[in-house]
Amino acid sequence: TGTISDCKGSAAVVVTAGANQKPGETRLDLAQKNASVFESMIPEISSFDPGILLIVTNPVDVLTYLSIQLSNLPPQKIIGSGTVLDTARFRYLIGNHCNVSPGNVHGYVVGEHGDSEVAMWSQVTIAGQSFDDFYTLPDRDKLKQDITHQVKTAAYEIIKRKGATDFAVGMAVVNILSAIMRDENRILTISTLLPKEMEFGGVCLSVPTILNANGVSRLVPLKMEGEEKKQFETSVEAVSRSIQSILA
């Protein structure tokens, strides 16, 4: 209904256009297919000066980066839905196993919204305690593996069963828009351009980010060491390769 010009002066524009992920297809497989859609659409949308551009189409990190290149908007006003949904699933599953409300579980999934995303177990806290201190049962290591696997593969299972994901990501988008429209300064793991001066800068990935009516206020650095840092490096490389493939 209507035309792109109807978005003129809007507080935010949500972009969901593009090909759907098929069974067995990764999000990064969609990069070239959906990049061509964005090349014709993003410059026109940005010409009507929307307040915030929220990218939801997959692969969201790659397309958020491409949108920054195609748009005349400042990078802090172009964000992707990132791992907001993955983080919500992560907290829900932890809370479910610990018999604690997910609202009292603090933890993040960062990196690519996709196969290389990183569940930051070292940062999980419940009532001020680390997960390892709170959950002391002998199955702890296996539980971590199972929850990480469920978070990473949830979308594949949904796509296999009903052909597409919609309700859960819709709720994630509502949370992001709420932070923007209500100027909440909420910390969300949205996909945003990491500054080049950062260790892993120059790509769009999800990290804890303070979000308000002006877009990205600032990034909240996570302390990453050992295996988690290696996993994040792998995520950076995967997204970087996909970006280079569509810009070539």
C-alpha cells in the first residue's frame, strides 16, 4: 500500500523486503540475492530522511553494512535487528532450566545473527551471581552446550516446520522500536557498525548497544577472552567474507 515517499519524515523505517530463507539455506547464502533488492531500495528510502533505518532482512549484518554504504544517513541511525531475538531465546532457556524469570537473567548472544554467533556464557549473571556459581548441578557443561545449540538452530527448526520465521522476530522488532520511540536508552544486541578503531571494527555485528531516539548512543564493550574471543573472531571473518563477496 502506498509508495516509499510515504515514509518521509518518519521516526523509523523497518525494512523486511527480500527473499526468505529456505530449508537448509544459511542466512549468509541469501546475501547476493537480497543485496540486489537493497541496491535499488535503500537509496530511495534514505532520500526521504527517515529518523532510523532498521534492517530485519537476512543476512541482517551484511545488509546493515550495505545499507550504510548505500544511504546518506549517519551510521548510528542505521541498525539491524541483530541478535536481539537470539539473546531473548538465550535468556528464556537459561531461566527455564534455572526456574528463574528470564527477566532476571542477564546475558548476551553476540556476533553474527547466524551460524557463527557467540553465546557469552562468561557474562551470564543471575541475581548478581555468575551462571557457574548459581547453577551448580553436575550437568552444567552439557546444559550450556544444549542451550547454545537450541539458540543457534531455532530458526532452522521453525523454517523446516512452517516455512518461515515471523512471530518471534516481530516481537524483537517491537522491542527495538520501543527503545527508539520511547527514547529508553535500552541496552540491546542490535547489529551496528563497529568503529574501525575497535579491535574487530569495520563490520556490522551485534554487541550490547545503548539505543535511544537518536539511534546508537554508544557500544558497551564486552570482556572477551579465550574460546569466546576466538569464536567472535570467526564470526567477524564470516561476515567480512560475505560483505566482500557482495561488494566485489
